[in-house]
Amino acid sequence: MDPAVVGRRVRALREEQGISLSTLARLAGVGKATLSGLEHGTRNPTLETLWAVTAQLGVPFTALLAEPSAEPVVHGTAVTATLLEVFTDTDATYELYRMRVAPGVAQLSPAHAPGVTEHVTVFAGVLRAGPADAPLTAPAGGHLRWVSDVPHSYAAVGDEEVAASLLLRYPRR
Amino acid sequence: MDPAVVGRRVRALREEQGISLSTLARLAGVGKATLSGLEHGTRNPTLETLWAVTAQLGVPFTALLAEPSAEPVVHGTAVTATLLEVFTDTDATYELYRMRVAPGVAQLSPAHAPGVTEHVTVFAGVLRAGPADAPLTAPAGGHLRWVSDVPHSYAAVGDEEVAASLLLRYPRR
DNA sequence: CCCGACTGTTCCGTTTACGGAACGGAAGCG
DNA sequence: CGCTTCCGTTCCGTAAACGGAACAGTCGGG
């Protein structure tokens, strides 16, 4: 973790809200020098300082840190997915994603390792996904499941963006 | 944010791994005095210090912070659920939970509003859940769906704790 | 019993993050 | 053009977080 990364994010968040460094420092109860140094990455801020600043920005603290869950981890032509949680168990490892599929284009993903399965629950829109040679279709509220050790595709049916949760199951080898 | 909370969590994580304060301090490259004060909440740790310790513990940093959404929002006799995300759409509102069901006891939930459906994807263990008079069963990797406008139950089959993702769909009235 | 190896806490000198004040620069207004 | 009022950065004395060493307490072995 680079303190400069945190600093850039604080500055970005502050400017997003259209608030000046001086006023943010005053509202958060920290010195302007502290905030300036923090944003430049020239200081090594204290937990108390970070807390005061993030609280004033209305950000849940994790937004400052290079958190995997807020950044898209998969970003293809049609699919954008963000990792919500990883769960490891005696038999398998699970990755839970929040997924969005843009309309109009289809996306093809290469095969995963043998035994890997995918489970999708559709929030909104209509999703057509699964093995590339035999995709399945699910409307909002529906659920799809397939073994993803073959190339598989994702596509939105119609012109509405699809929102869904995607669970990837990696069996323990 | 209370520094004492962070301290307690670090201590808990360290003891979970069966590692001593001295060795963790050495591995993380921080002084024992620093780590001791951090765990007691008598210090106001630096970002650099927190980073070194969490990296050595293999924890994604956010695990230290009492993030509101990381706290269980449902906590019954058998079920503990934490809200991961809320998604509002033109037709319905969705709530995505991470759920754990303790073995040995069953939990009965009252009926939701008409039209509300629940979707469960089981990560680990075997789950028996659904309408109280006709529950369904799913093993790890399985998926359940039912209309939850009647009383419904959750129970772990066997003596293994169940981990699952729960999607609640509230149709727009 | 004594000793060595370990635990976690406390002491202490050095380093540094802190906030207040002073600073140069950029607008807005008479 | 002055004058005011912001902006963000830099200077600086103080408070405190830092790591190393010394400390008491607890095991386990000879």
C-alpha cells in the first residue's frame, strides 16, 4: 500500500464533493498541513487522522484503500464484474461477484479448470449465458448454473443492461 | 472508530493464527512496544504500521475496521446474515446477503410481503430451507428458490455449518 | 532448584506526525 | 490599482508514535 495512493484517493473524493482543502480540514478537525501532506503522500497518517477525514467525506473508510471490491476486477467488452467476497471451504473456493452485462454485445470467456461451476442470479434484465455452444436464458429473478470448463458466453437479451450476482466455485484439487 | 476495537481485532486475528506478539512484531518489522500498544488501543497507529501488521496477518485491511456493512444485520438463533449489497431496479428491489446457518437448530422466519422471493446459493454444507410446510434441500453448489410470503425455515443438514448467499427480491408494489 | 527460552509489558531516546501561523498566489470588487 | 478573501503549501514548536532494551512472569528440562 502506497500512501500516495491513499492521498490521491482522498484528493479525488474531496474534489468530487467540490469542497476545498481548507474547509475539509476545518470540518474534520485536522490541520491544513496535515491534510495537505496526506493528499501528497508525504506523510504517514494516523488512524485517527484517516478516520476523521473519511468520516467527514462520508466514505466508509475502505473506499480509501485499494480495496478489490470497489474496483472492477473483470472488465471485458460486455461484462464488468466486481469481487464481493471470497470464501474458502474444505471442498472448494468460492468467489462471489456483482456482475453487469452491457446490451448489444456478447462476451466470450475461455474455459476454466475442470470442475469449475458458475451460478448466476439475475437481478435485472434478461441474461443469456452458459457454454458457448448451448447458452441458457434467465429473466430477472432467474438463476443459471453451468460447468465452465468449456468456453462460455455472456450476453444481455434486449436493450436493457443486465445486473446479476455471479458465484464461481473452484473445487479443491 | 475506536482504536481499541482495531486493537482487539488484531489481537484476535493474531491468536487465531497461534502466533505470538513477539514473532508477529518481528515478521511485520515493527517494534514489540508498537504492537503491544496497538493491541491495547493505547496508541494511535500509523497507516504504515497498520499496513505492515495486516499484510503479515494476511488480512485485507478492511477486516480490521468496524465497517457498518460488515456487521451482521440479521442475527437469529441459527441464522447470521450480513448485507452485501442493495440493488434497486424498475421492477423490484434486491438485497444480497452472505448467510451462515449454524448446525443443530432450525430457524423459522415470518412471512414477507406478497410476491417476495428468496434465492439461495449454497457455498458449503447442506441447507434445508423454504416454506415451513415444504422445505427444499440443497448441497454445496446447489441453489434454492421459493416464494417467501409464507412462514419459512432455515436449517443446516448434518453437523456442518452452512455458508450461502441469499438474494431477497421485493417486487415494486 | 536453577537455568534458558520464551511470553507480553514498560521505559526511554529518537524520529516524526500533529496543528497553528505565516506565506505566496489567484480571484472578485470598489 | 489596492484591498479583501479565499486557495493550497511551507515553516516550526510540541506532542506522540516509533523501535530497541530492560523488565517481570511462565513454562519445560536437566
